[in-house]
Amino acid sequence: MKDTIFLGSSKDDLRAFPEDARRACGIELYQVQFGLDPSDWKPMPSIGVGVREIRVRAGGAFRVIYLASRPEGIYVLHCFQKKTHQTTQSDIDLAKTRFKQIGVNHDRHC
């Protein structure tokens, strides 16, 4: 089982989700920790190699952008509620910035 490493405000952002969305995202991340794919995901190559997005619908559209290919753990780059059909550029830019931080420094939380 891999550790979960939250970058920036991603852990607080996830905790701010409504209970159903937070629980669903937690279950999906738990699966990823054991090397399984989430039930609904898509690759996010525009952010970085190996980056994926967990997609949860629970009273709205919620997203968790993460990287699972590193041996030290699952990096959660960004958690947010999606309010438009397309992911906003600011959400993509924030995830890219955090992706670039991997290997430089990180805040480990399980």
C-alpha cells in the first residue's frame, strides 16, 4: 500500500467537499493506494506524464488530480469541484505547478 502525499491545499480542499463526494473520493484514492484504477478516471497529459483525474459525481462534479507512478506514494496535486464542462485553465495551471514540485519538496500525509 502506497502513502498518500497531499501537495499544497489539496487535503484541505478535499476535506471541504460535501460528505458524499469526500467519501467517494476517499474510496477511489484508497483503491489507487493498492495499485487499482479508480472506477472513473481519465489521463491528464497536459499536466504531466502519468497524471490522472478521478471523476466523482455526488451532488455535483468533483475531481482529484493525482500522480501514482512514483514509488514513494500517491501525489494528490489538486482537488476541486468542477463547475463547467471543461476544466478551467486555473485548475490545470495549479495542478501543473504542484506537479513540478514533486521531487523538490512535499508534505506527506496519510
